[in-house]
Amino acid sequence: MAKWGMVIDLDKCTACQACVIACQAENNIPNSDPEAARTGRNIHWMEMLPMVEEEYPHLRMRLMPRPCMHCEKPPCIKVCPVNATQISSEGIVGQINARCIGCRYCTTACPYTVKYFNWFKPKWPEVMEHQLNPDVQVRYIGVVEKCTFCHHRLQKGRDLARYEGRELGPDDYMPACVQTCPADAMYFGDLDNPKSSVAILSKSKRAFHLLEDLGTHPKVTYLSEGV
């Protein structure tokens, strides 16, 4: 059984935000209007986290891609009263929309603030309705939504491998953000496979995790700049 994980090389990342747009399009995430954005009610499963380095007047701003960390010990699961947030045997933390009652306990428990409450009924301009991904549900108003490592792609890869009578290969499953990154700064694969790129890079001297002192054990690893 695989344990899926991601590595993001900050030395390669150009902060072009192609991963953000790919995630929006792949997962049918509605675009917020200016009023909703001003009140903080915009939705981004993949977001760019600003990092300020040095001190004034030599400030340096960098952006860090931030998907769901898919923790080994996710605090969001422990607080959900209806078991709408679950972790699979392969380590993917998913959201069952039909169970979610919108209490938002999970959004409060998540230290990475990667869960978003759907405040409004999702709408798209008429010209954009035909671009919606039929493999992903359009979430209704009043539920929490989050990054799922494009879990629907995993199901499609499994179906194809089963049809062809073979095992799931390393290139059969890749989230939209990883596939789209023009700088090849994002890696995805099986952390339990010692030969996979994510398993090797996650043990690099440059590797670190966000808020790792909390003991959530994220499966998203970052590579710091420099050697």
C-alpha cells in the first residue's frame, strides 16, 4: 500500500502561481468576487503563503506554495463530530461533503489554515460552465472543502491499470499542481518507496516541514533554498 506525499523545492519555485490556477480549474473551485475576497471568504485549495526575510530596509519577500499537509496525525479528524473528514489507508486526508454539517470545527483545529468554508452557492459565468471537471463534485453551500491531492486522479489511474491488467505505476497518478508546475519544483509519489523521488528528497539536508513541532507529521515536505 502506497503512502502518497509531496515535496516542494523552494529553490526552484518561481511563485508563478500556475499551481494555484491548475488547482482551481481541476477541482471546480469557484472564483470569489471582490466583496467576498475583502471579507476573507475566498477559496483556494492551493495558496501562496508570503514569507518575509531579513529586516527593513533590506526586506525580501518570497512566496511558498501551501496545499493541505495531509498530516499523519491530522487534528481536523479528531474534532469532526460527524466523521466527515477522514484519512485513507494511503495517507490522503479527504472530505466527505455529504456528511459535512458545516460546524467548522476542523477549520479551527487545522494549524495550517488550509480548510475553507463554502459561504456561498458556487457560481460561474455562463461561458465557463462548460470547463467544469466532470470527475469532481461541485460542492454546495455550507460545507468545508480542501485539497485532496486530486484523489479523483488516483481512482482514474487505478481503473486504467486494472483495465490494462497491471499494477498502478508511478506516472499513473499526479495532482494537477505538480503536473502544471513549469519549473518542476514539485514532486509527488510514494513515500514508502525508497527509490521514489519524494522519498529521497524528503530525507535531504534541505528538507523541513511546516510547524513540525506540533507533531502532526505532514506529508508535504519543503526544500529550503541553497545547499
